[in-house]
Amino acid sequence: MRVCAVIVIAIFISNNHVYGGSYTSGNELHQHCLKGDGYVNGFLDGFIETFTQYNKSICPPRNSNLGQAVDIYCLYLSKHPEIRHRSSGELAYWALSESWSCG
């Protein structure tokens, strides 16, 4: 399962670079975490909804809510400033899979 998740993330990241697209970095989302402006809520809502449909390496606990996911993600960004330059999607995967592992 982790191999599949890594492949999905690698494809996502490489497609952005191949086509000249830009991606939102963890630095940008960290600023939204500090502002508390709701941007991270929308980002993670879409990420979790999409990612958990196609990949079973993130398993939100029963009765968990979006606020918890935002807390997990924002705390992860705060604790790991050395990797905030990476894609916000990649960082969301690592943050949530660390806290909400299916295994």
C-alpha cells in the first residue's frame, strides 16, 4: 500500500514539473495555518475525500472530523520546517498517514 501511495505522490509531483505547472508548497499552507483563514480546511477536505477513495494508506478514525485533520497537518508543518518547501499534497500524505495509518 505504501508503495502505491508513494507512486501516486511521485506522479503528482512529476506531472506538475513536467507540464510547467506550479504547486502549493507547505510554506504557503503553513502561512494559512497561522492565519486560520479556512484555506487549509478546504485543501484537506478535498485531499482526504479524493485520496481515501483511491488509496487505503490513510484511514481517518470513526467520528474524526476535518478540524482534527487540520490540527494534524498544521502541527506537522510546524514540527518540520526543514521540508515545508515540498508539495502541500505530499506533506498532507505524510502528516495524515503518520497519524491515521491503516495498519
